[in-house]
Amino acid sequence: MRPTPHPPVTPETLLRAYAMGIFPMAEGRGSGEIHWVDPKRRGVFPLDRFVISRSLARAIGRGDHGVTVNLDFAGVLDGCADRAETWINGEIRSLYLALHRAGFAHSVEVRDLGGALVGGVYGVTLGAAFFGESMFSRRTDASKIALAWAVHRLRAGGFTLFDTQFLTPHLASLGAVEIPRAEYHRRLDTALQATASFTPPDYAPDAYCVRQLNTQAS
């Protein structure tokens, strides 16, 4: 007897999973199976304590790059998957592109002065929660610059939760912390009952505003 195939994952399934505190991962680019993950300990960025060192503040203010939003979501997604080991397979890529078209997934892009994409971050929004999925960098500090602009935007838009899924040393250096699963779910439930906007009206930040998030000595 053939095994019963799993029902296909839809964008609606994905949004319900996020609302339950679960996110998808594949074993690799060529994997045909999606695993659902709910870590015992969760990484989050306290939006009022994002760390911008003096070196990062200088990088933000150098003027040798530009920052755009939602202009090349596919490019950011593909940049995040462009590594030896990735959890983004073809199905997951298609799902996030569908969420982007529906207005639930967003990207922040960093470009060099010639317009080439050199870094970025993308994630999913529900209520006042931002589920940061991945980031990439093709130039020094590009992913950090993207994160700084994203955090500034999230604060301006009224978000209360920035989920990083796992805590890495890189994220910890920028202020991310780890909390227990139960605490994460409590914060998620609160965020889902609120409203926020990734594109708030009349929001027009500049590099000076972003670098003032939390400047400290490096």
C-alpha cells in the first residue's frame, strides 16, 4: 500500500503556523520535505535595545550604498539561499514569494552605488510580530545595515516582537537575546492581538535617524 501523501503546504498553512509559533525548514536545497520547528529556546530582538556600534554607525552613514524596501524580494530570498547549506528549498521559496505578493512578507535591500544588491533581510509580518527569516551579505556590514534599517522601520510601524528563531553569536552582538518557548508564545499572543505596519504612512527615514537607534562604543 502506498503511503498517504501529505497535503500540500499553502501560504495560508504557513501563516497559521507562524501564528502558532512554528516555522518551516527543509533539510537542504534539494530536499522535498518541509519540517516544522518550535524551538525550546527562541531568539528575539528587543526592539528598544538593538545595538549599533560606532563602526556600524559609520558604515550606515558612509553614503556608499542605498537602502530600498520590497523592491527585490526575490533577489533577497535568493541571496539568502545562495550558500553551501540552506534550508530554503523550491517549495519554501515559492511559499514566501506568495506571501510577499499577498503583503505578508517583506524585504529590506542594501545596494551599492551602481544599484547591485549586496545585502538584505526578509521576514513575515502578522499583527505586531515580525518573523525574521534570513539575511545575507555580499559586502562587509551589508546584512547589519539591512537589520538596522529593518529595526528602525519596525519601531516606527508599531511592531512589538522581532523573532529571530535561533540566537547566533552574530545576532547576539547586535542585541538579540534568547527566551524560553513559553515566554516566546506569551509575547507572540500579545503581538498577534495588536496591529502594526511595515510601511507606515509618511515614513521617510534617513541614515542619521537609523544610526541613532543605539550608538555605543565598539
